[in-house]
Amino acid sequence: MLIIYRFLINLVFFFSPLILFLRLIKKKEHKKRFKEKLCFFSKNRGNGKLLWFHGASVGEIQSVIPLIERFEKKKSIKKILITSNTLSSSKVIEKLNFKKVVHQFFPIDTNYHSKKFLNFWKPSAAFFIDSEIWPNMIINLEKNKTPIFVINGRLTKKSFERWKQFRNFSNHIFGKINLCLSSSKISKFYFKKLGVKNLKYLGNLKFAQSENDKLINLSLLKKFIKKRKVWCASSTHYNEEKFCGIVHKFLKKKYKNILTIIVPRHIERSHSIKEELNNLGLKIHEFNSKNKMHKDTDIYIMNSYGKTKSIYSLCDNVFLGGSLIKHGGQNPLEATRYNCNVLHGPNVDNFKEVYNYLGKLNVSFKIQNSLQLFKRLNQLLSKKNNSNVVKLKLKKVGDKILNNTYMEINKHLINEL
């Protein structure tokens, strides 16, 4: 199976110039730094011990920011490398105030490129976040005797079933992981079945909070919504914005001053979202528009990265996207930390245990259709926002998970650092 995998990944590499070109046209790649995916590095390695964290995109990287903050304080660590696959994640990292951190894009996982990457960066330990399992990279890390960690490890049933079809191959790859800290009990079960030997469940790291959370000043929006009813649809995907536009029209029949804020998962879709909502007869204003916001604005589109927390601080009620479509949902914890109620569709398998916990606290609510979302929002818009009790409970849970995770990793790094 390894031979087949290497053939297929080399095929991807063969077509990579065309793939990268098309992604550049769609503005999904950095116009200069895309070459990092081919191991043309834009940063220097420097001297000293280096820890390497890899996550696919924004959500995965954000989940380990509190952990990276802890490691930044260790004098023995001179540099922390973060790799990811997406342009949006690189923009999020740019806004973080780290001193030791550098970001690069993850290379194509050919045997050649993974060796070249490791020979250049020489990590003292490698941390793969969530479900990022790259066979060539893992094989070559083991050859270099570099400790391999999976943190906040997550496997869906679908991914597990795929890996299970190639049992010998999965045991060969997963058996090389030195420590896996799963994000849920079901993921722990899946990882164990696939061959991970050293496995623990300490809780989901997404409960942990950064020490340096900073809000962007959205004074104009804050002033605009002062006398309006407002709700937010965040991390929305294709078709979910239209769904929210329809709900807005229902709400407008009762609340003439209603404002819906939409924060799309991928801001490059903002133009098509605007067109779709205009076709519903709604008046749109975009964050980066030079025009003054009209008093009759229906929908405010946040088409800029790094503003989501600031939006949550202005809203009491948030619908989280990726949950009406078969995507698995998005992380609801960030919204609840700002005392927001979270509404979501039926497809939240990625965060099932988190939603169950929030449901018990009575701050998350499942909806199946636009009428249910309208009815629930209608109830919530007439209530006061949640007290700080939920916020404090979440912080307590997050601090415990973060402390236990940090201590567990340190036990295994004692010889490397």
C-alpha cells in the first residue's frame, strides 16, 4: 500500500504546477509563498531547539494557540514552526503576537519533499493536530528518531473506515506515533483500532483559551447596531447564507430594525454571497466597503479575517455554519466564551461531545430548517444575554485540559529539551 500511496502522491506532485496555478487564479494561494509547498522555504531555520506544529487550517491552528503560548515561554526552545495548508490560516497566524513562531506552508507529502523539509527544519518534536496524518512525513520522522505527537486527535467514522480497509498499512503508520492525545472518546477508540499504542483522552483542547485574546475595534458597527436587533451567522458555507437570508426576511416581519451579520468561512466567496442575497431583495453592506452603511441595511458581510471574536462580542445569538450541509459543523466554543447562544444544524459530528456539553448548559440549540431557526431566534432576541457563569465554567474546563495536555507532552519531551 505504501508503494501505491507514493505513486499517487507523486502523481499529485506531477500535476502540482497546474493545481497551484488554478488555486492562484482563485486567490486560494499566496502569490509569493506558494513555493513553500514545493520546499522553497521563505524563512531561515536559525539555531537551537525547534518544535514543529502542523494543522490543516484555521480551526486546527487556533486550537493549539494556548499550548504554543506555553511553549514560547520555555527558554530551551529557540523557535516554533507552524505549518498549515491554507491561505486563511497563514493570515490568522500573521496577526498573532508571537516572538519565536514562524509559519510555512506544509509541503506535498512525497518521500523526497518530506526528507528535504526535515533536513532543513530539523525539528526536536513534531505535533500533528486533529486528523493530519501524512505517511511519508511520519515514516521519515521516525527514521530521524524525532518524537511524533498527535494532539487533539480526531478521526471521523468515515476516515476510520477508510483506514481500516488497509489494516497493515494503517498499523504501519499509526504505530509510529509516540503519543496521541485524542479530542474525544470515540476518536480514542478509532486511533487504538488503527494501531496507536500510547493513547490518552484528556479532553478537547478547543476548550482552552489564549492568554492574549484581543478584540478588533469595530466602533462604526457597534454604533450602528446600538438601537437594532442583531444576530450573527458565522463560518457559513455555500447555500447557508441564502438560508440565513430567508430567515432574516421572516424576522423582519416582526423586527423592522433587524440586522443579520454574516461571517463566511471563506471570504473569497463574499461577492457571490452578496449577489445571492441581493436576489432575495436584501440590502447588503460589506466590511471593506468605502460607502457609508445605509440605515436600511439588512445584511452586514464581514469579508475580512480575524474579526470573528469581535463580532461575537457584539452579538448574543450566533448560528454556526457547516452544520446544515454535510461538513461536520464548526467549533462553537469561541462564541459561547462571549456569552452567545449557539444555534446549529443537524450535522455537527466533528463537535458532538462539545455540543452535548453546551446543550446541558442550555446555550446551544439544534434546528432543522428555516422555520425552526426563526422561532428559536424569535425567543432568544427577546431575552437578555447569558450570564458570565457559563463563560467561567468553560474557562475552568479549558484550563484543566490545557494544563494536563502541557504536562503530558513535557513528560515525553524531557530528553529532547
